[in-house]
Amino acid sequence: MSLFKYPLNLYQKTALISSVLLCILCIAWEWFLAPLRPHGSFMVLKCLPIVFLLPGLYRGANYQLQALSMIILLYFLEGISRLFEKGLNPWLAGIELILSSVIFFAVLKYLGPLKKAAKAKKEELKSEDSSSNL
């Protein structure tokens, strides 16, 4: 019995699992590990963009994967900016940097062949259309 309902590519599985782990890290970080304000803050909601994209990531929806590849860069930038704080923050920022990098490269590796196939199909249709016009 498989954990996933749909057959998932290795890169898709990697991106999905890393995204869930990044959401858990963001919630734990801002709620009780090292929040910006004592007893947590509204920064715990920073995981919502990824949470909204998880179903599309699971299904392999191209537009949502493209959106994830752009949004994940914000988490990477946050990790870089919080890397130089004191306390537990550098360790958590390092984990965030690793997870966001893994997600970014997994999404790119998953979308690469799909984009090449779409481009080839577009060229094929263009050549068929130009030959039918002659």
C-alpha cells in the first residue's frame, strides 16, 4: 500500500515532503521555538502560501508548481536575513535555507521535462500549421 494516492515523481515527492517540513518548521519557529515576540506572533501565518499550494503540488499542477518556485525564494531570503540573529534563530534559519533550496531545485527538476515537452509540442503544431497554409 502506498502512502500517496496518485503516482508521484521522485522530485514531486521530494518537493511535497520538504514543503510540509518547511510549514512545520515555520509554525514551530514562530509559535514556540524562537518567536519574534514572547508567546508567539502572527508571523506563524507565514506558512499559509505554501499550505495553499500543497494540493496543487500533490496533483502536479504546473501553474501551482511555478508559483511555488517563485514563492519559495521569499523563504530563502528570510532564512538568509535571519541567519545572523542570536539564539536559536541561526540554526532554524539554516534548516529553512536547506529546505527552501531542496524545494526550489526539486520543483525545477520536475518542471524541466514538462516545459521541454510543451515547447516541442508547440513547435510541432507551429510547423504543421505553417505546412498546411502552403
